[in-house]
Amino acid sequence: MAALFAESADLDPSVPPSGTGCAECTAAQGWWVHLRRCTACGHVGCCDTSPEQHATAHFRETGHPIVASFEPGEAWLWNYATEEMGRGPSLAEPTARPEDQPVPGPQGRVPDNWRDLIHR
């Protein structure tokens, strides 16, 4: 059964996302597979399949344990500290990357051999 994550210091539904892509990958002209959004501060980072795994790095650096999927059509949360998947309150818009943004993304920065570069 999925956990229910209630409002707490680790989950602020009013905080908007930091952008439409991984903050660190965007700054470094990198790329990602899927995106995750911190529910405490709105930081958008790349998933653990992505080469740089910035969402997990954000958890390790800040202690913010709960992320939401930032993918269209997905409404789940993950708690890194307890390794539980769950659900919670609706978050501030936008709740996902733009639907026209490809996966992996962003368009124009994904190498042709991206499958060889991901974590499995």
C-alpha cells in the first residue's frame, strides 16, 4: 500500500518548481532522462537513471527527502529517507515538464548514444 505524505516541513504544496528541466543539467548544458521535483523547495532534478542523478544529490545535500514525479500524467511521490512511494496534496503549477519536451531531454542536447550513458 502506498504511503500518504501529509503536509510537513518536507512538503510545501505552495512552492512552485524551480524550472521546466533539471536545474543543474540546464546550467551545465547537460541532459536528463526523467525529472523529479523536491516537495520542500521546488528544486527540479534529474532521476537516478540520468547520468548525473541530481534529484538524489539534492536530497543528500539538503536533507529534503520527498520528491514528486515531474513527468506528465504521473502523480506519485517518493521518500528517499524511508524508500516509500506514496501520494500527497496537489502541488503548485506546473506539476510536470512541458509535454512537448522529449524524453530524454531537452531537445538538441541528448547524445545519440544516450542509452549507453544511463544508469540501469
